[in-house]
Amino acid sequence: MDTAQRQHDLFARARAPIEVRENPRVRRLSVRVYPGGDVRVTVPRGTSAGVVQGFIDKHREWIERKVAQYSVAEEEALPVAIDLASTGDTWVVHYRDGRPGFRQPSDRVLEVRHPAGDTDGARRVLAQWATAEAMRSLGPWLFAISQETGLAYRAVQWRRQRTRWGSCSRRGTLSLNVAILFQLPEVVRYLFVHELAHTKHMNHSSRFWSLVESHEPDWRTLDRQLTEGWRRVPSWLNARGVP
């Protein structure tokens, strides 16, 4: 049974949508629940469907509990302040009835407009603002690190993704997750170095990691912090229904 068919079968049986991803670098099965309630099971290459299903069944109670926690979080009140760990900035948020959109009437003050009572609409506007803020505050930082390392990229796209922090295409286009706004500066820098290194090596070979280490010696610790960084992402950014 190929990976696509195995994923289809497991999706059909699970109460929460589950993505199964093979990774030749891992030796054990693991499961992670991301903001928004998405679930990913990472397995060694060649793991049988039966073993994967048994692993999911064993951890189903934990998975469903975590998914439920994220569902509750999505229903929480809209933020009155937004702390961006990457820049150290705190934005005070005001909500106004009106056509969806946002503006910044003064320094570190964000005004979110949305139809009264439309909480999902407010979250969508907040997510749009976060994308714009990532481009504004992190875009120049990425360029500076590119100049520092000599690793050039062709273009960058800022996206709101639930399970990936970043990627690099063969043409040198970087796709970076807006949620990096909520990570510590040293973790952000590591992600930038990691993705820029992919402009030279489109894999995770020893040569790739050697290149990363030459620019970020503490990459192992930072990589673990990045993996755990989903805990820092606010529910409003990755809530279901927020495109």
C-alpha cells in the first residue's frame, strides 16, 4: 500500500483529520497536534499501515483531548493586546464595527474593523494584519541574513500554514510561516538560515547541516525550540475558518 492510500485510509478512520508523513531521518513514530486542531503523525520510512493505525489508536485519547483544547481556544475572546516575541513589540488592539479591514492609527495601536458580532471576521482581519506585519518587520531581517551568509533567494512568500514553518523551492523562492512572528529572535534567525541553506542543498544531507552549522552553531537546540514553537502561536491566527 503506498503512502497516499495509507493516508486516505487513516483519514477516513480518524475522528480528527490526521496527516501521516514519512521521514527517513526519524526512528520512532511521533504525533503532534497543531493550532487549529490539525494532527500529524510522523513515521520512519516503510512503516506499515497496521503499525501506524495501532500507534494512532494507542494515542487517540490524547489526540482528541488536544484537538478539543484547540477548539475551545478558538472560541476564546479576541485579543486586546498582541505580543510579538520576534520583535519585542506589543500591539494594543481596538475593535470597531465596520467593513472588514485594519489600520494603525498610532504607534503600536491596531484598529480592527469587522461587522459587529462577527468574531470569525475579526480573526480573519487579525490574520491579514499579521501577514502584513511579517512582511514589514521580518522581511528586511531575512534580507540582511541573506547578505550576511551569502545565501541568495529569489523571492519570499509569507503564508499562514498550520504545520510547516517554511520551505524553499528549487527556483529559490522561500515560503515562510507568518506565525514565526511569535517565536524568539534566535529561533527566527535559525529558521531563516535553515531555509536559505536550502537554496544550496534541496535536502537534509550532511552537507546541508554543515552549511547550517557554519552560520548557526547552536542549530540543534534552536531546531528543537522551533519544533515546540507552535505553543506560542495564538489561536486566532490558525483558527479553522481563517484562510
